[in-house]
Amino acid sequence: MLGSIFNATTIIIGGAIGASLGTGIKEKYKTILFNALGLACLVLGINSALPNMAKSEYPVLFIASLAIGGVIGARLDLQGRIDRANARLNQKSGKENNSLQGLMTGFLLYAIGTFSVVGPVLSALSPSHGWAFGESANTFLYTNATLDFVTSAVLAASYGWIMILAAPMLFCWQTIFYCLGYFCGDGMPEPMRVELSIVGGVLIISSGLSILGIKDCKTVNLLPSLLIPIIFYVIKGL
């Protein structure tokens, strides 16, 4: 778990730096950061979804996952809960800032991808925790941490100190896959990782569209979609 702890720590440090600098950034520069972040989400989401679609065993599974997960999220009114909580935060702070939506976007960017999903599994399968490249499976997480450090600084400059909360969220997410690798032996099936990458990529694209003001896809309502491929392959394995 050393790699996951290091990953979470870099998010906290990057977030603290970004939030500290963000208070002195003029509004026009924050707008540029938002635009850059939105475009980055689109590119990262496409990069995660498209290459994995060619590897998918069940090409319609991601569609079913988004549909079923979206219905579950809408039924639970996840987006509405986030919006109402965000409104209360804005009322207390006296500022208009969609910080909770930013937190969810940050979590998606940190959590979806080969490094963040496969890294904890390989870490559980390897007793070594060395730092040198190639010396341990934690290299995945150290590399991911470097990328997340930069991302967290940019996000925190736009959304503020709340972005630091993404660190414990990511740690819990990676712990799930660490335990999967530890108790299941051979870790996560590759087909499950592929489907998670496709669904996650679509959610990141959805976040990018929202940040750019193109289309509010209610991304938070779609978050349960990430559970559908896991449930599908668990049932299939039985």
C-alpha cells in the first residue's frame, strides 16, 4: 500500500500548492484554467475509452452500464444531492464555486486509468516496495502520483481547498483493488479493467463537456455505472 499512500500524499501536496496560489489568480486566468481542464478531460476520456473499446469482450456492456448506472443515479438523485450541498457551501462562503462538482471531476481523473486500477492490484501481488523503476509493481503508482500532483494543483487553483478531499477518496478506491489482488491471487480480470476504462473514460468526457459549458450531462448521476462491469464479471465468474 506504500504506492497508494504516496499517491494520496502527492494529491494533498499538489492541492495545497494549487489552492494557495489560486487565491491570488485573477478571474481571467481561472477561466483559462477551466478551459484547459475541460479540454484535458475530453482528451484523457477519449484516450481511456477508445483504445479499450477494441479490446472489449462485450461491446454493448459499457452502454448497458451507463444506462443502468444512470437510472440508479437518477433514482438516488445523486446530482441533486451534490448540487444542494454545493449551494449550502456557496451560501456559507458567500462565493459562487461549483467545488463539489470539481471534487467529483478530480476523483474521476485520479481514479480511472491503468495506473490507478492495475497499480494497487500489482502492488498486492508483489512483496517488494522499492522505488527504482522496474523494481516493484508500485512503479505504476509512483508514476501515477507524479501525474496526479500536477492535476491536483491545477484543480485546486480553480476549485479551492476542497480538492484535497480527493486524496482519501482515491486511497479508498485503490484499497478496494489492492484487496482484490491480495485475496483473489491473480487480481482483477483484464476484461473487467477494460470495461472500467471505457465507462470511466466516458464519465471523464462527460465532466469535460460540463466544465466547458457545452452540455451538463449530470455526471454524478452516472457514477454508479462504474459498479456495473464489476458486478457483471463477479456474477460471470460464479
